Amino acid sequence: MGDLYRFGISLEKPLIDSFDRHIEGLSYKSRSEAIRDLIREELVRKQCTEGGTVAGAIVMTYDHHKRELVNLLLDIQHDFQTTIISTQHVHLDHHHCLEILAVKGRASDVETLANTLKVQVGVKHLSLSISSATE
Ligand code: NI
């Protein structure tokens, strides 16, 4: 972390009381840390909407017995070889696989990849978690 910059914020009392109760439930050690996270989340959201570079993970489960599904998922991943930086495959049970794809690239490419994988028949669940690629 760089040099700290301190500034004051004026808020209505009910709003800050409600925020304090909220962050207490999340076990934040300080209001500053909670506000820092809110700012970071907002900046990542901005990167996504403006087509900036993001990093993140796609987590999905699928039934590998579904006809041709594994080949199809591999073909899609090869089409996004510059976006996918790492993959991990776990055999969950006789039928199901868990795959974690670490991704980095244009937000639109990451979202297209996630959506393309998600709609394939046999993919049981897919979630995309986006983080900042820069800070
Ligand atoms: Ni497997």
C-alpha cells in the first residue's frame, strides 16, 4: 500500500449507524477498511462496464458423461487461450468435474467466455468472480 491519504466524510447519522452495524456483522476491523473495499469494488465495476482489463476466476461444475461436452468445453477454452492464464481440474465424483479457470484480459472477453461456457448443456453451475487486474 502506498502513502495513506486521510479525508473526512459527512454523512447522515442514521446512514453511518446502519453502515457501522453492517460492517460489524462482516467483522471489519475498521470503517476505513470497509470503505476502502467499497471503493475498490466500485472501481472494478467501472473497469467492467468500460471494457477495461480485469482478472478473475471462472468456477464451474459439469457432467463429463454428457456427450461431447468435454471436447466442446476444451474447444471453447482454446478459442480464449489469451484470456485463460491457468486451469485446474478436479474430478468430484464418477460423473462430475470441477474446473477453475484463472482469467485475465478485457472485461468483455472474460464475460463472453463465461457466458459461452455457462450455456452448454451439461454445465451444472458456473460463477464468474471479477477482481482488479491493476491494483
Ligand atoms: Ni474430471
